[in-house]
Amino acid sequence: MKHSSQIAIAVAATLVFAAATASAQSAGTGMSHDHGATGHGPMMGRGMGPSAMLTKQDANSATDMGLVMDLVHNNTKIKRTVTKLPDGITTVTESDDPKVAQSIQAHVASMAGRLKDGREFNLFSTTLPVIFDNADKTRSVIKMTDKGAIVTRTSTDAKLVAAMQAHAGEVTELVQGGPAAFHRGLSARMAMGSGGPRGAMAPATSTHNH
């Protein structure tokens, strides 16, 4: 049953990404667009693969995707608590399963490195763009434990604090909901259109005639 669920999610993800890419290409945006050094914006060049439109892909993207899927499918083995601070967030994410604990630590370490380097990895979160765009305003303290990791992130920027707290909620939803929550995320991703999370954040262009 678990194997069937993994296959179903993989197929659903492929269909979502492929459909969004096809939609973008039919609109005449088949060319590759690299918005800045951090790779923000859609990447839809031919032959790059359907997931390349989300955030700029790199040598670690496949590994990070594998970690995410491992954690999603082992969600019932994960314990997570979130504490909202006046200026940020503290999360404790752990597991009694040594392999899941290692995946938690690897994911936390990878995302911390990405935040530091400006290499966004994002599937459908609308809060991560805000966090990555304001990485220089973030103070992070990460402590690896025997069973996972404790992460504290703070900032003096109120908008960034709100995004960090909202993102913690997104992650908690995935931990609590597992594959079902991931499916909901994919559905939300489809609704965002070809621009993905960043496109969904962009202000709408006025079409009113004056």
C-alpha cells in the first residue's frame, strides 16, 4: 500500500509539473529565463525537465527532492513542535527512527546551506520566496540532536518573521498530513500557474481602461 501511494504521488507530481510546463510553452514562454544569480523565476528551457520551471535546479536538487519524499512518507514517525517567538520561530523536529532522524538532519542542513547561498529549492510554498529574498535579514541557530534538529530563526523584519512563522505551519501540515497534504500542495501548485509560487506572489496587472 505504501509503495502504491509513493507511485501515485510521483505520477501526480509529474503530471502537475508537465501540465504547467505545457501551459507555459503554449503561451510562448518556452525559452529559458534566469532571473538573477539566485535563479529566481521560471526556468522552462526545452529539455530541462518539467520540474525545472519551479526554482533553478542544481546538483543537489534530486537529493533534496528525495529527502522531502522520504520525510513525507514517514510523517507518522516524525514529532514536531513549533514555538512562535516575538521575532521569529523555534522548531523541534525529531524521530525515534534513526534513518528518519538522519533524513531530518540532512534536510535541515541542506536548506540552511541553500538559504546561505541563495539557492532556493521550492515545490509549492508561497512563504519560501519571502524567506530566501530576505536571507540577509535572518539570524539562524541550528542544533542537531540525537533524533533530529532544533532550528531557531529570528529577524527584525516583521514581514520576514510572519513568513517564517507561516512556513513553519506549512511544514507542520506536511508532517501531520503526509502524502495527503503533499497532494494538496500539488493541487495548489497547479492553481498558481506557470510562474509557480513566485508568480502567485506577483501583483496582478491592472486591465482597467482609463
